[in-house]
Amino acid sequence: MCAARSKAFRAIILGAPASGKGTISSRIVRDFKLKHLSSGDLLRSQMSAKTDVGLMAKEFMNKGSLVPDDVMSTLIINELALLKQHSWLLDGFPRTLKQAETLHQQEHTDVVISLDVPEDEIVQRVAGRWTHISSGRVYNTEFNPPKVPGIDDVTGEKLIQRDDDKPEAVRKRLQTYEANIKPILDYYHHHGVLQLFKGRFTNEIWPKVHEFLSEKIPPKAN
Ligand code: G5P
Ligand code: MG
């Protein structure tokens, strides 16, 4: 799928809230030479820095609604401009067909990895999620607990539970995802770059993602 074609590899990871986009992305960047850009992490760092965009986005995020397309697209396109020479993995963007079309005007797309995880699994996961805001590292009290409860393994800083992980906001986020995802999947399917990965657990999905990517780009040398 081609807009302005560059040699760098362009990957997108899509999936419902808590489907494991962040967890799988961290494994991808561990094993492949891609820079990870998460739209949610970017917004949360803007919120922490209390920028105008961050303050505005907070209202939408805490309710589980989408940040408006024009704000979101400008933010992401500006960040991607800084990564022009690098191969990248975009997590959480696009979230609407409009965003997909805007991205396509700027960049080509090599692959779209779409995660399909059952909803009951998602609801259960969110309750146990703890996040390190400045890095985007995520933990789960059962699946991948931090070494010390409530503390980030790498920096020793405190972990938090996201405001939008409260049950009402999670329900809204899932509804929003369901309402928007089909035209995006159709769009990428039509362009021949969509690959679906279905499963309940990250450890079940990950080997398939790894195998798929290994056929497209060389894994990092150990
Ligand atoms: P985000 O930040 O993109 P979501 O809702 O899309 O938020 P989220 O919540 O970050 O996605 P994820 O990255 O898909 O989830 O999942 P994750 O964090 O890796 O895993 C979830 C939890 O499950 C973790 O605790 C993890 O350890 C655990 N886990 C993983 N695998 C397993 C497993 O196999 N078993 C178990 N038991 N646990 C597991 O977006 C947030 C908000 O920002 C705005 C919106 O308001 C959005 O709601 N936003 C945008 N708005 C407009 N347009 C955009 N493009 C936007 N992007 C963000
Ligand atoms: Mg995430």
C-alpha cells in the first residue's frame, strides 16, 4: 500500500482496549528494529506535561471517548515526521477511517497487525493493569507483575492505574472500538496489508506475530 514510498518499514498494530497492543509491541521492538509509537502513551505524556493538547485530550480519554480526529492526526503526523528515516510500529492509530485516510496521504503501510481477543478476557485484564506513565510500560497483577508491587522494574518509580480503566470508561472504550473498527479493517484488507491474529492470550498470539514479521523484516541479531 503506497503513499510517499520510503525504504523504511511501516507497521500498524490494531486491537480493542487491553487486547495486548502495548505488550506485543514491546516484544516486537525487542526482537525487530522498529521504533514504537503509541497514540495513548503520547496522549498520556501530554497530559502529564499539562500541555494544551494534553488538557483537552484528558476530557475525552477519561470518559472513554476518542480525541477528535484533527487533533489526533496532527499529533501523530508530527511525531512520525521525527521518525522519517526509521522503521516504525504505530500502536492505537488509526482509530477511525478518517485517521487511516489522513495517514495514507503521508505514509505508506507495509503491514497491519490486528489483534482479536475475546471481550470477557479484556474486561478481566483491565482490572489488574498497572502502568508506568513516562515509559508506557504495562504490568498486570497476574500476567506480568512488577518485581515490587506498585513500582516500575526499570526506574523504581510509582505505577498508576489509568483513570480510563474504570469499568464505565472501559465499557465505553469497547463500544467505541466496535463502532469504528470495521471500516478500518475493510480499508486495510482492500489494500492487501491486513493480517488478523486471533487468540485469548498474548503468549498464544505472539509466536504467530513473530513468525509473520520474520517473513517481512530480519529479526535483530542477538
Ligand atoms: P490507548 O492507550 O491506545 P487502548 O484502550 O486502545 O488505549 P490499551 O488500554 O493501551 O488500549 P493495549 O495496549 O491493547 O491496551 O493492551 P496492553 O496494555 O498491552 O494489555 C492490557 C493489560 O493486559 C496489561 O495489564 C497487560 O499486562 C495485560 N495482558 C497482556 N496480555 C495478557 C495475557 O495474555 N493475559 C493476561 N491475563 N493479561 C495480559 O488509548 C487510550 C485513549 O486515548 C485516546 C482515546 O481516548 C483512548 O480511549 N486515543 C485516541 N483517540 C482518538 N484517536 C486515536 N488514534 C487515539 N489513540 C488513543
Ligand atoms: Mg496500549
